[in-house]
Amino acid sequence: MKRVAKPVFFIVALLIIALSCMAFFGVHGRNGDIPVTYIKGLNDIRWGIDIKGGVEATFSPADGVQATREDMESAKAIIELRMVNNNITDYELYADYDNGKVIVRFPWKEDETDFDPEAAVEELSATALLTFREGGEYETTEVGSDGQPIYKTPAGTTAENVIMDGKDVVSAKAGMIQDDNGAQQFVVDLEFNDEGRELFGEATSRLVGQTISIWMDDVMISQATVKEAITEGKCNISGNFTSSEAAALASKIQAGALPFKLETTNLRTINPTLGASALNAMALAGAIALVLVCLFMLIVYRVPGFVACIALLGQVALSLACVSGFFNFVPSFTLTLPGIAGVILSIGMGVDANIITNERIKEELRAGKTLDGAIRTGSKTSFAAIFDGNITVIIVAVILMLVFGPSNILSGIFGASTTGTIYSFGYTLLVGVIGNFLMGVTASRLMLSSLSGYKFMRKKSWYGGGAE
């Protein structure tokens, strides 16, 4: 095994520090007068009901519709889908079949300042009805938070001619096709039920070369030109989408497939069950614990302890990044107090991994091996114990997420709020243990092997091996 190049320590350490700064503080800017978030940080995390409180809303079928049990189940499932699409995992959702009501409780947005229940419900578009309309005429234009125009209120032919509504959509998902030039292009694949197939087929046969627009209540979410008649009940929407744009549009269409329009019949604010004081206390306790652990590692293990401290910082940053939505491929997450406990527990496992490795290195040094040999053998012999300990925790975390996640059989037994908090714990524990493999095993060993290549860092006493 070759010694790691000397600059590797500084490269890895700088990458960890950069990740930590961005994960904690994020990267923000402005597009004119509009604030823009490029990378989400700690302040962009959505806190659970137990920490920040939230909203309770009751929905009922509008216009006097007499909903069946199946209709209420469908409405409940669509609202739940909207929760999941908004990365809200700490929620409670119930259907009152006798009175035709759906009750939902969910936490405030991460950047909430007004604490307006009506605005919070609008975020979920919980009362919106999806419609496909002829043409793309609109009355007004507004500028959204991302600086893009929002077209509102259908006008003219578009207002008068509704082709079909969301109940006729069976599925909507992002996909890819190959265009005429052979390039891959992101699209939204749609599939309709029998009634939707007939309605859409008739409309596209009549409107070849013209526009069909898709609306969520009075807001246009997409428009496309009909290239040919579509009569088989399947089609795709193209428009130079990026992967995230195609997925977002598919989610909006899928989430709009309500069997009828809902109206909000009751709104109220929910106070936090534990409150920000509990969050502050846990954050302070976690910070003190991290400092004490780092001091212990520095005093007992010296150079390996210093490396372990950097790795622990990276592990914490990685855990927070996987919660805030820092990575495009990892959605943001609702963080509850049990979720914070999962982060802290995974840090303890990260310390344990470094201690096992450092103790093995000390044993090899005391047995008379060279520094390079001790690091190589100690790292190799400690891996099995670290792997066994972490893999069992990963299995438990995955089981917690599968059993206590959204839409599971135990929600009816333990209650939705219980499942939400346990799911949060399982998620943060899982990403923390994965971070331990990346930082506490891989990164720390690269840094330690790199540091040991410097002549002034080759004293065995600095690695727990006693005097030279």
C-alpha cells in the first residue's frame, strides 16, 4: 500500500471546511430586488411541528358535492402526495368519512415570518383544481419569487373551453425522449383514464397546431403546442425542460388530480409541542458535547485525534446538508427533535469509529511496527469492527424509515405524528452513519496517511506510540 501524497491532507481538509461553511450558512444572492438561494444552509431547514408549530386545516368538497368514501380516500391521498412533493414528512392527515372532511396538520415553512395559515395552505395548493384548457390566454401577469412570470386568470377562449380536469389523469412523471437530432430531452409523460383518453383525443384532433394549456385553479402551470392528434391515452409535454423542471411539473400535475374541488372550512395555528427553547437547549448540548469530544480526541490521540475532529466536522455538515436540500439529488427534509437526536447519535458513532482505528494504531506502534506499518495495519484491522457496527445501525434506520414513514400500516396504530417523528430519527441516523463511512473512515484515513508523510510529523509519540 503506497503512502498517500502529502498535499492530500490539505485538499481534503479544505474541502471539508468549504462543505461545512456552505452547509451551515448556505449561499445566497439577489436577482435585482429578489433574493435568490443558490445553496441551502441551516436557516433553510424546515422545522417540525414540535419545534416551530404549524397549521391545522379542514377541507370539504366545494359546491355541495356529496363525496363518497372512495372520493374522500382519493382526496386524502392527493393531499398526502402534495405533502411528500413538498418534502414535508412531519404531518398528520385524517379523513372524516361521515362528515366529508379531510383534516391536515403540517409545520410552517422554513422562512416563515408572517405565520399566516391561509398563505401556508396556499403553499400546498390544497384547494386547487387542475384543468386542461384550449388556448393559452390570460388576464394578468405577476413575477414569482424566482423572478419568472406567472400567468393568472384564464381569459377568452381559454376561460370558456375546459377540455378535462385532474380526475382524468392517471399518472404524470418525468421522462426522457430522443429528439429528431438524436439528443436526449426531458419531458413530462402523461397517462389518462378512459374518459380522459376520449376527451384529450377529441381536443388534440381538433387543435393540431394550436395551444393547450394546463391550469391550477387560475394559475397557468404549462402550455404546449399540439403537434398531432393523441388518441391512445398517453402523451408527453416537451419544452426544453431540465430534469428538475420536468419533475416539478409532473408533481404539480399529479398532485392536482383531485376528484373535486376542495374548500377550506377551518384554519387554525398550532403551537409547538416543545418549542424553540428545546431546540436551543439541544443545539447547545450538541455543541458542548462536540467540543468536549474534540478535546478528548486531541488529548488522548493527538495527531489522529486532530484528524478525527476535522472528519467529525465534515460528518455534521454532511448530515445537515442532507436535511436542508443542499444536494439536488437529496430533497429537503422536515427536521424534528428526534431527527436532531439522530444526528447527535450518528456523531457518537463517528467518534467510536475513529477511536477504534486510533486504538489499533497505538497497539501496532507499541508492538514495534513502523509508523507507516502501524497506520496501514491499524486501519485495515479496525475496518471490520467499524463496518459491522455501522451496517447494523443502517439496517435499523432503514427499517424505521420503511415502517414509520409516510403512508404505512402502522400509522393507524401509532398515529401520524408518532410515525413522522420516528421517520425523522431514522432518516438523520441513516445519513449520519453514511457520513461516518465517508468522513470517519475514508477522509480521516486519507488525511492521517498524508500527514504522516511529513518528516516533522513522524514522531510515534504523536500517534500514541510512546517516545521514540
